[in-house]
Amino acid sequence: MVDRRKGWHRLTRSNRQKSSNANPANMPSFDQTPLAKSLAENLQMLQSLYADCADVVFHDFLIGEQTKAVLIYTDGLTNVEEVDQHVLAPLQQSLELQHTIPNIRNMISVLSIKLMRTIGDAVTEISNGNPVLLVDQESQGLSFGLSKWQKRSIEEPTAESVVRGPREGFIETLATNTSLLRQKIKGPHLKIKSMRIGRYSNTPVAVAYMDGIADPALIEEVMNRLQRIQIDGVLSDAAIEELIEDNPFSPFPQLLSTERPDVACGYLLEGHVVILVDGTPSALIAPVTFFSLLQSPDDYTDRYFIGTATRWLRYLFLFVSLLGPSLYVAVVSFHQEMLPTTLLLTLARSREQVPFPALVEALLMETMFEALREAGARLPKQIGSAVSIVGALVIGQAAISAGIASAPMVMVVAITGIASFMAPRFTAGIAVRLLRFPMMFLASFLGLLGVILGVTVILTHLLTLRSFGVPYMEPLAPLQVRGLKDVLIRAPRWALRTRPHLTGEWNKYREAPGQRPSPEKGDEGE
């Protein structure tokens, strides 16, 4: 039995190697095979391709009781009722003497009809749920846009909820997502290019941009990076994000992911490019800057001074999320003289029962907090939040009572956890959470010098990082003064007259001059 199993593995390995050598790119060989005039020959090839595919139906029938034809469709993806009414019924009742492809096309009352010339075209249309018609003695076929996909209704995004603003979000259907963009930007300036990525998944991908606003060089670069992707399948936009980003080894995201059509349209009007992937309820936006990841839709729906205040609060707690535990470890381990005497005595009393150094204590509590956060995300919604909150309270109190952690450390970890939740983008928040751990090690070994060293390394990395050629810290570095009015503050709408420098320079102005409202003057006689 063992020898047979090993021989089977050797045989399988050998077959795989032969198959790989015969077709190095592993690409389907039938894509460009032209359709033959013989219906039997076409059927033989398609039936061999769809062998053991019980959901693909081959329906043989006669057109006008004289011409052989076959209708091929995928059960569950095709609207069978529409096919019966608008395709089969007119063809079977036809009184035409010649049933050529042009004549058949005129008989069918379907809005979307495509002409197919190759086997690859037929396979693509069948996979998309469109029924395919092949006729004997015709080297062409017809495909009808009668697919019927099961799709989710448009709902409010759960990961990007807002207090004021639209309540609609992207879903898993690409056609619906592009229509959501069209609903907000009505006009021919919104361009949407389509392509398919994945040798086996054949996933539709759409690239949206504003003609006359987006830089043509940026559009060309995005298209080139997408066209270079050669993989088996694309099941989410995360795969595309990893394959087209500038620096794959950086913890910081170089594309922005959003579930909100209004956010995507806002970036389109700034000169960015939006990438939509079928089967994914989100959009990728390129290029992106570090400050874009810290902006929320609420910044633009609230009053501008409220948006500025919340933005500064977000910046403050970003530093707290990154440096909170490391500063505590550095001060407790090396720089006790920086603390007031009363506070120092309180810390000494709380730590006298703790047998671990500050670094081990911080690592234990931070790791436990991250585990609780992950468990809460994986559990059902009804109990996930309750388990996270109750677990944090119970474990924190138990750790203090058992002498494993001190009360100040539990408080620091709790404040840090709350600060990490303030990041509007999950990908930016998780990058800061990961960098928190090496910062704690540096603080434990070198004190505040280690914290300064870690911050310097992170800033150096951010300053050298680029997203599709755009500096990651733009407009702060390189300095663009006019861009700071939407970074350090949220300027009033009438003051945001120009687009961002590196993405909107192709079409600089987005509003006419003189948009600032002026108070109306009363009558002079009053």
C-alpha cells in the first residue's frame, strides 16, 4: 500500500511536470480557436471542455423545424424564463427559409446580443450566465444578455458608518457598483475601462477615472500594472492590491479601500483612479497618501471647524496608539526622574507585587487585548461585542488581583486600544498596532532614545514611500502649502478651490472664484 501510494505521487508529479512543460503559461489553449461551420464539431469541443459540469445545459432544438441549433447556458446563472420567451419561442416558430446569423439576430427581441467567433468567446459568455446559440453551417454564434445573478441588496457599509451622509455602500456585483458611481457623477466625463484578470476565475475588473481631471500618465500606469497580473484567480481586491502596490514589504497600505460610493466619487473628482473588482464590496483608490488614510467622510459633512477639531483629535490619538505603551515602558524602566514624586510613589506601590519587568507586563496585556479584539471580530455580532468588553474587564481586574499586571499598565493598554479604534481605515490602524510592539522593545532596551530612534525609522520609511509615484507624505513632504488646508485643517468648502497638487494638477481648479458667501447688507435706510 505504501509503495503504491508513493508510485501514485511520482506518477502525479510526473504528469504535472509534463503538463507544465507542454504549456508553460498554463493558459487555456482553446481561447482563439475559431468556431467551425459544423455544429457537431463545435459541440464536441464544448462538451469536452464542460465534461463533468452538470450545471451547464446543452439544449438541442430545430429552428423552424429544419435547421439544427443548440442553446448552451448555465443553470442558476441564466434567466430561463426570458430565454423561453424571447429566444426559443421566436426561433422554433420561425417561418424564414434561411436561418443565417443576421436573420436570427433580427428575430430575437433581446437588447444585448453579442457576436461570437471563437470558442473562447463562447466559454466567456457561458461563464457569465449569458446563453449561447450555435447554428449548424454557421461559423459564428450569438450570445444573449439574459444572465440572472443572485445579488445582495444595497446596504449601509458596516465598516465605514457615518453620522451624516449617504447610507449606501458597494456590493459584490460589479455592474451595480459602477452604476452607483454613475448615479453620483452623471456625464460622459466619467470613464470606466474594463478587463478580466485570472486565468481560471476570469474576474471582471473595472477602472474608473475622470477624463480631463486624472493625469493620463497615472491612468496608463494603473492599466499597465493591472495588465501585468498573471495569476490563476482573483477572488478579492486584496490580491490585486498586493500585486500592484509600490512597496510590498511596507506595513502601510499604498491603496485606499472604501465601501462607500460617495468616498470613491470624491477621490475621482480629485484626479484619483478607482479600481472595482467583481465579487468584492469595496473599491481601491490610487494613489493614496498617509493623510488620506486618516480622513473620514464625516470631516466633510460636519461644519468645517468641527471637522478640523475631530481631525486633530484623530492625529493626537494616532500618536497615543503608537507610542503609549512604549513611553510608559521607557519612563518606568529608565526615566523615573521625569515623573512627579507623588505619581512615582503611586506607580511604585502598584508595581511592587508585579514579578515581571515593564516590557513583559506590556507584552502580556497588549497581546491579550489583541486576542480579545480578534475574538470579538470572529464571533457572531450578538455576542462578539459583549465577549470583548466583558473579557477585557474580567481579565484586566483578574490580572491586577493576581499581581500579573499593575493598574497603570491596564489603563495604558485600555487607552491605547481606544486610540487604535479611532483610525477611520482599518488597514492604517492595524499597521500602527503592529508597529507598537517593536517600539516597546526599543523603549525597553534604550529608553526614550529607543523611542526617538523608532520614530525616526518610521518617519524615514514614510518619507521614502510612494504610491504610484506620489510621495506618501504629500503635501507635507514635499511641502505644498495650498494642500495643507485639507490636511492639517479642514478648510471651508469655498476655500478648497484647487485639487491636490500631484493628482489634480492636470485640471487645477474645481470651483469658480468668488464662492465665499458674503453677509447680505440691509437697506441703508434701516
